[in-house]
Amino acid sequence: MKLSLGPGALVAAAFIGPGTVTACTLAGANFGYALVWALVFATVATVILQDMAARLGVGARLGLGEALMQSVGTGPLKWVVGLLVFAALAIGNGAYEAGNLAGGALGAEAIFGVDGIDRRLIILALSLLAAGALIHGKYKRLEQLLISLVLVMSAAFILSAIIVRPDLTAFAAGLIPSIPSGGLLTTIALIGTTIVPYNLFLHAAATRQKWASVDGVKAARTDTMVSIGFGGLVSILIIATAAAALFQSGIKVENATDMARSIEPAFGTAARYLVGIGLLAAGLTSAITAPMATAYALSEMLGGDPARRKTLFRYTALAVVIAGAGISLLGLKPVSLILIAQYANGLLLPIIAIFLLIVMNRKALLGEHANGLASNLAGGAVVAVTLGLGLRAIMRAAGVWP
């Protein structure tokens, strides 16, 4: 069978954004290889959940938002569920969009120098580019743009990891699940930056556009496994590179210049420019996909004729870009802003995943493409782990669990 990449690669491009680079770099710099297991789990979990979203989009010809509204019937419950899902998605993506724009600004600062250009102007420029692409771009062109933008960063860390030569013994030890002291929120951030809730909405909608009939389910599943597996590998290489170059070095990561030190062994003085270009590209990539997913969700849940959906899509996407720009202009440290978005994603994930599992068990809707026992067990395990981590973080913040 001919390999047809597209929606899966789009999802991978979406989660390899500033949040991934930042969270993975900080995890490697602060905890060495100890949290590699979290990324392995997150990659497998992402394949499991995104595979469900792909089957929903191609097999049932439905987006996730649309399927959710159909699953809860009519009456007040339908709108309560819709409001909760959209609120969770909008809040999470507002923070996520701010992190994307801030991350892109970090990249530009690395290229031009911290004093070379006003960060606020960079954020506004990125916001305008994202808004323009969402309002005027067509799906196929957006898909090509988003996938190509992330390739530079991927190539940089793959080559860097080969040259830096991570400690394979320590790497293997990091595959054993454990959370080092002070590492809980970083663990949640690593999971939240990989298993991104909005990607489930994005993937279902994108696969429906990519494949015109249910015959495309097999191709969609292959695309999901290959693309997301590669994206997870890149994330793992980022943490391994940072662990090899930064752990126990005492270097404090606050901007792209600091992050660049993790690949200086591979690229020397060019590292700052390479990371800057990669972060700038990754920031713009995710700054487009986050509003896109929220827009798909709202337009699917509210329904209507194609013209109405198109209008809802554009205005919702634009609102998310504006909200993200507003938050990112508040003056918070970019690295802190990016991590806050990852924490929010990690805590929101179980809610969206539970709704997805409910929808994927509707055999009347999906037929042979509905979840079987293995898919339900795997999906249930993902929900249990992510829910447990989220609850532990909440209880720890409340002083109930040390």
C-alpha cells in the first residue's frame, strides 16, 4: 500500500512546537534522562488516541465536536456538554496560543539578538501571519506549510543527538517510570505537550477532508502511526540531547540562546541561529493549528449549512489568535508561559479523552471501525494515567499530597 502522509504529519507538526522544545529541554537539563519514559508513554498514548480520532473522521465522516453533540442526544445535557468541551478547549488553546507566539518570539530573538527587535512587534507579526493563513488559506496549502515549517527543527535535533552521543545506559534507565523530586509538573508538561487535546479535533476533521470515503481508514491509521511515531522520536531526541549537554552543567534555560547550548556540540556558533529558525517555525506552526482545532470544534458543534460553518470557523480561529496575542503581551516570561500552557493541556486531556472513548464505542455510528476491547483497554489506560497525574498535581497544590 502506498504511504499517504498528511493529517498524521499535521498532528506531529502541531505538537513539535515551542512547548515541546521548551519542556523537553528543561526536562533534560533539570532531570537528565529520568523522564524519557514519560515521552515514550506520551508517544504511544498519542498514537492510541489519534488513531481513534482518525477512524472517527474517515470511518464515520464526522469531526469530534460533531460526534460529541450527536452522542449526548437532545435537551439541556447536549448544550451543557458542548459548553464544557468548548470552554475547556478554548481556555487551553488560549494559553497554548500565547505560548506558541511567545516561543516564536524567542526564536526571532535568538536570530536577531535580544536587543535586535521589540518582542511585542514579533508577537504582533506572528499573530497577523497566523490569522492571515487561517482566514485565507485552504486545507491542502496549510497542510504543506505546517509540515514543512517543522522539518528544520526535527533535522537539527536528530543530527545533534547523533553527534552529542547520549549516555545509552542512563537513557535505558530513564525508560523505567519514576518521577524525580520536583519533577511532577515537568512530567505533566511532557505529556501535555505531546498528547495535545486539540489535536484530537484537528485530526478527525483533517482525515475527513483527506480521504473521501471509509476505504481510507487503513491509510489514515498508517499515516497516524508513522507520523506520530516520528514526532515522538524527535521529542525523545530533544530531551536526550539536553540531558547530555546541559544536565549538571548549571546552565539556567530562560531563552532560545540558552536552549541553543544543548546543540552547540553539534553546530558550534550556528546553534543559536538554527534553534532560532526552528523555534520561529515551530511557533508559527502551532500558532496556526491551535486556532484551527478550536474553530473546527465550534463549527462542528453548532452545525448549520457550509457557509455558516465557514463563517464560524474563521471568527473562532481569529478570536483564539487575538486571545493568545493578548495573553502573550502581558509581559510574562516566555518559558513560564509555554510551560503553563503545557500544564493546562495535561490537566484537560483526560476530559477530552473520556468523551472520545464514549463516541468511539457507538457501533451504530462507526460500524466495524468502532473500538474493540483492545482499543478500549488501551484508551482506558491512557485516561487512568493522565487523570492520576492531573489529580496528584491538584492535590499537591492543595497540600493534600506531598
